[in-house]
Amino acid sequence: MQGCEKCMKMCGTMVLVLGILFLLRDLNIWHFWNIQWWTAMFLVMGLGKLGSQNCKACKTKK
């Protein structure tokens, strides 16, 4: 994914949080949604794409 520094940090943060949540689920510490990791990753990728399409810094970078 390409984008400005702000968008890259936001996507990195979302991926990190998602990874921690799934790690807690794998360790049977916290049970939450009944979704697979790839579904959550597609959601994060979609949110990142929507965010970069609406970011003024990303639009000027292109």
C-alpha cells in the first residue's frame, strides 16, 4: 500500500491491534468474534484504501 506517512501509520496501527486481538484469541485468553483472520485483514485493507482515497496528503502525493 502506498500513501502518506499519516495513512501508513494508521494502517500499521490497525494491523497491529488486529494481530494482538487474534493472538489473544489463539491463546484462549479472550474470545471475541467468530471470524477468520483473512476476513479481518480484508476489512483492514478496505478501511485503509477508503482512508487514503479521502486523505488530502495522499491525493497531492499522487
